[in-house]
Amino acid sequence: MDLDQLRAFVETARLGSFSAAALALGLTQPGISRQVKQLEIELGFALINREQRPVTLTSAGEELISCVESMLGELDSTIQRLRAGESELAGPIRVAASTIPGEFLVPGLLAAFTARHPRVCPSLVVTDSAGVVEELLAGRAEVGFTGAMMAQRRLQLDPVAEDEIVLVVPANHPFAAKGMIELAELAGLPFVERGSGSGTLESLKSLLAREGLSLPQHRVAMVVATSQSQLMAIETGVGLGFVSSLALDSRPSLKLARVTVEGLSLKRTLYLAHERHSLSPIAQAFVRLSLAPKE
């Protein structure tokens, strides 16, 4: 078993064919096929279902692929870091983030990173969580931050921060005086919601489903793109809304109230995401800083 065989296996699994893997690795299709076959012989079990198009992994291949990707990723990261010399990092890094981490987490991380590496020039694109995945898979960004756990085998997701989704109402709303309500009391009320790609919205649905619950039938009075526009619409009385506590805490001047929903905990994790291998030295260093334990 050697590294070439492992890389041939990973690329074939990722791209779905021996010919595509050969093109990606600069080899011939028969050469890639032989490397994967030799790996299977040495391991003693099949990894690839060759009769299917695109090719798929056997159950053994599915179990092995994450381990191999992680190992190759760590090896590539170490080699690139040693070649580059982290103290000499210079050049661009493109980061994609969904709205909440993009507004309240990533700017601070990038500021700390460029203070340590002043020759690095970062750019940040803020989109929704689905857009973050698209940016990463298309190669337009190397590192992403998302407010929801996105199912995508090519990406590694690591917890990077904690947040809580809270119910927010105008300060003069009857719920503000009560302070606590039951979930059923939301039925039929107007809501200001984020778009369907929002990590906050997806997290809300997931957290409710985990408790065997769902939002009561309600009226969507407005759909907005950002947490800031959501808060401002709620303040003006357009409707209620479930909002990130990070966003709410950033706007203390707004006339809003946080309301507790009885028996409901909506704490969630924010994630750092990136492809499982082949990160640039700059991206590797930024990932390490972002995931380092906070003092």
C-alpha cells in the first residue's frame, strides 16, 4: 500500500470514475484502475463497485474513505506548511460565511489572523449556509463558516462557536410583558423570517424536530436576507421572529424584547467548513487559529 494508491482511491471515489480521477492526477485511466485494484488486493477486500456508472463505493470503501481522506489531508497540510514556512505567509485567502458568523464571528478571526500575518490579504463573502457550501465546492473559497450542519461528504465541519436562537418581539408586544409563552401561542401570528437557505432557519427547524416539535401554523409577513433587516422589521411591528442571540445582542438600541418559549432550548453550534484536503498554507494557518481553544 502506498500514497499513490490511496490518492487514486480517493479521487476515484470523489469524482465517480477512473477516467476523471486520471485527469485530476495527471495519469492514465488504466494506471489509476491498476492502483486501485492493487490497493484492493493488498487490503483483501473490494473498495469500488465497478459495474455501476458513476462508480460507487462498497460498504468497506465507505468505511475506509474518511480515514484515508483525513490522513492525506493531514499529510498534505504538514508538507505544505513545512515548505512554505508559516512565518512568511503572504497572499490572498477567500472566506465564505453565512450571515451570523459572517457578521459577528469571522471579522474578529480575520483581524487576529492578519495581525499575526500582515502580508495576507483576506476577502470575505457573506451568503447563506447553502451558499457557503456552494462556494467551497466550487473552489471559490477555501474556508467557510456556517450556522447549520450541512451534509456534504467532501467537506470537513468542526465546531467553532456557540449561539442560541431566541424569539424576539417588539418591546410593546403583549408577549414582552409576559416574558414566557407556550409554543402553541404562536399559531396564526405574523412572522418575519430569513430565506430558505438561512442556517438560522435550518437550525431552528432541526432543533424543534429533535424535540418532536414544529412551529405552529403561522403567517409569513416578510422574508428578509439578513439578521439586521429581520431585527429592524420586527421592531417596526411587521411580525415576530426567531433570531440569533449574537445578532440581537449586537443591537441593544433597538426596542425589542426576548421572549422565552416554555420548555424549549434552541442552542446551536456554528461550524468551520473546508474541503478535507489540499488546503493552501494560508488556509491551513487560518483554520488552526480559528479552531484554537479560546482563552
